[in-house]
Amino acid sequence: MVDVNLSEAEKTFIVHGIQDNFREDGRSNEEYRQMDLETGLMSNTSGSARLRLANTEILVGVKAELEEPKPEKPDVGRLEFFVDCSANAAPEFEGRGGEELATEMMNLLYRAYSASTVLDVSSLCLQSGKLCWVLYVDVLLLECGGNLFDAASIAVKAALFNTKIPSVKVRQEEGEETELEVSDDPYDVRRLDVSAAPTVLTLSKIGHNHIVDASQKEEACCLARLMMAVTASGSVTATVKEGRGSLDPDSITEMMQVGKRVGKAVNEKLLETLKEEEQKGLKRKTVGFLR
């Protein structure tokens, strides 16, 4: 994560505010900041999204490519994630400074989407063992202002919602090679059902309390955090504990309960906003989360 230097007085102010359920920006401990979300802004992709959460900005592009399925999974397509930390996002990302963060984020996204129930990858297979759609999901960190994993996962889900896969007709006559007819009609496309796709919710333990959507200053006061990939039904598809501090069993249980509840609300609000704004034909959306 990006380091922020705070004085002891600043840390004390932040910790005491969280104890009183009143953070420095006026939010409660379980409240997200407002997000600005744009979709369909990159014409050279199958789907795209850009998310701004306070000073954090994430750009995601999805490209659909026809390839051969993996031998161990001949009847399904797949998602491939790649994360890049722009050198302009933070001084720490100069050179190869962002590689560790990028790898952590990539691994969590793979784990979050590994469950067979989150996305129907079997629908991406066109010909068993021979042909399937592979969705290359590229995540670019443009600016770092805290809560990167949550922001990236929300942008990924929005980009997958926006993804349009061309219709394909497969023709193969006996003794002849397979012929593909890919439709170039922009309206003759397939859409992904992302209603069960997860978003990551990070709970940061600060003092004796935990919060969601930590700012950079709050992250500097955090000794341990629990990241959960949560679906709209409240199911958890992946968990990761980070930080040098410890979490006792009671804290983990309470954080899991909060994570499921808030994560479910985040997913529901995101899908509701995406669907409403798509019907209106708008590319830019403001996503505000209630307490």
C-alpha cells in the first residue's frame, strides 16, 4: 500500500473518532464514500469502466478473444486478470515498485472469481475442447487514495457488466475445417450475467473497532485488515487477512458479519445503478451508499 506519514496526534484523533463512530470526513464506520463510475468509455475494448472513489481512480478494460480451452477444462471459457500500477499513481510505483501490490490484487481477483457460481463461464465455450471465449480483464491503477482492492473489484464488475461479446456461428462439415462467422453487428451481442459476481470489501481494524472503505490516513493507523469477496446474496468467495497485527476469533466473527451485510448492500446498489443508468443510456453514474 501507499505510505502516508501521520503524527501521533493525527493518529489519536482518527482512532478516537472511529471509537465514537464518527470519522474525520463525517462518515460512520460502516459507510462508503460516494463513487463516480463511467462505463463504455473505451471503444477498442469489449467492455470498460472507470471508477473514482475520493482520490482513488481505477480504469478497467475487458477484451474478448477466441482461443482454445484449457485441457483440464475443455467445456468452459475463462477470465484472465492483469493489474498494472501506473508510475503516476504514486511515487512508490516507480520502476518495479508496484509489482507486489499488483500481484496481490491479481491473486485476490482470481480467487474471488474462481467459484463456479459467480459467473457462467460454460456459456463462453463455443466448441468443447476446441474453441471458447477468453476475457482478458486489464486493471490500471491511475491514482491511489486508499481502499484500492474494493475500488478495483467494483470497477471490474462494472466493466464485465458492460462487456458485449459478438455472436458467433460455428460451421463444420464432415472432413472440413471449422468455419467461424463472427457478427459485426454492434447489437448482435451477448451480455454476461454478473448478478452473482463478487466485489471485495475490506474491513480495517483500527484501535478496538473496524471500518469499511478506509481512507489513506485511516490505512496508516491500521494494523490488520480482512478482505472479503462478497456476492449480492451475501456469500463469501474469498478471504485474505493482511497486516502485522493480529485478529482474535471474536473480531473475525464480527468483521465477517459486517462484511457480508455491507458487501451485500454494495453489490445490490451497484447493480441497481448500472441497470438504471443503462436504461437511460447514460455512461456516467454516481453511486452513493447509504449508512
